[in-house]
Amino acid sequence: MTSLTPAATRAHPGLGRRAVAGIRTTGAMTLLAAAATRAAVLDIAARRFSWSECTLQAWFMVRVSLLPTILVAIPFGVIVSVQVGGVAQQIGAASFSGAVNGIGVLRQGAPLVTSLMIAGAVGSALCSDLGARTIREEVDALRVMGIDPVRRLVGPRLVAAVAVALLLNVVVAVTAIGTGYALNVGSGDVSSGTYLGSFVSFAAPSDLVLAELKAAVFGFIATIVAAHKGLGATGDRGAWPRRSTRRWSSASSSWRWSTWR
């Protein structure tokens, strides 16, 4: 790569350090993901997984993300419905608007909105929680007592985040498709039977399975990034909540932009 050549490094002294730091961060996140996944799978298989902690974290994540998800899904459904409905009317294919709206939202829109909510609402809350525990030396106390913080803290949160991502994906799909149905049928552009018939004819269970798989992957990645940021927190106790929110917001924005592209 030309960006890592000696000439480029001499021209930009900080380029090499940033590249090395990025490689180290990626490696640390990969190791954390492997350790958390291994710990969660082994604990579930051995029947010693902390389901109570996982349930509490899942409920917390639902509380902080459910309402924003619905509020984002409604205008998203409106935009898709208006744009698709206008094009369908121009080419005389209004009867297929249900299929286009439903499949577009189900395959691409729902996982995209889910990733935004998981990265924005759930990820920032998770990063602040683990960061505060690290600053207060609770994570070090767990290590002193012989308890693995990844198994005790990250594993249950990872399982909870993936489960919540699957739930939010369904919520986004139902809300956006329902909004499109209400707009198209309510405006009189297409009848209810025609709209639903076209959606049922072209949509398949594999579309939902693929969308759920995307949502699970997004939830997994967002949780690992948030956990890595939180467990690596440094600084004083008072400034950490504000700093962690800014750091996670910047990281999640960069990740969402790379996902969108």
C-alpha cells in the first residue's frame, strides 16, 4: 500500500503511528470477539450462563432503543412509500408497489435502521456502563477475585444485544411496511387486496432470514466495539460519561458510514 511506504511515512510522521494503532485496535477487537463468543457458548453449554444478567441487559437495551426505533421507522416507511409510489404511478405499475415497498424495507431498510439504533442507542449506553465500571476499578476487582470480566460482563451483554437486534429488526420491518400500507391504501392509489397480494407474491421467508442475519451481525459488531471502548477506558471518574459518549458516537458514526457505503 502506498500510504505505508517510507516516503509517505516521512512526509506524514503520524501516519505510521495511526496505522499501527488501527491494526492493534482491530486485533484487540477480534480477540475480544473470539473470547466473548467462546465464553458465552461454553457457559450456555455448561448451563452456567448468567441468564439473569442477560435478561436485565436485554430489557435495558429494549427500553433505551424501542421508542427511537419506532420513531425512525415511521418516517423511513413514509419516504420509501412516497418515492416508490411516485415511480410506480409514472410507469403504470402501482399494483406492484406493495412488493417493492415490502421487499425493499425487509431486505435493506430494516437491517439498516436496526444498525443505526444498535450503534447509536444501545452501543453508547453499553460503552458508558462498562467504561464507568472500568474507571471505578470494578473490572480490576473482578480480576482480583478470579472472575473473567469478558465472561461475566461482555458475554451476557453480547447475547442480549444480538437478541435485541433481532427483535428491533422485526419491529422496524413491521412499522415501516405498515406505514407504507397505510399511505398507499389510504391515499386510494391501490386497493388493500392488491397491495397485500403483490407483497405476498414476491416476498419470501428467506428475505426475513437474511434480514435477521444482517441485524444479528450488526448487533454483534456494535457490542464488541462498545465493549472494547468501555473496557479500555482511562481518565477520571467525573469526565468519563461525557467523554465515552463522544468517543462512541464518533466511532459508531464512522462504522455506520462504512456500512452504508
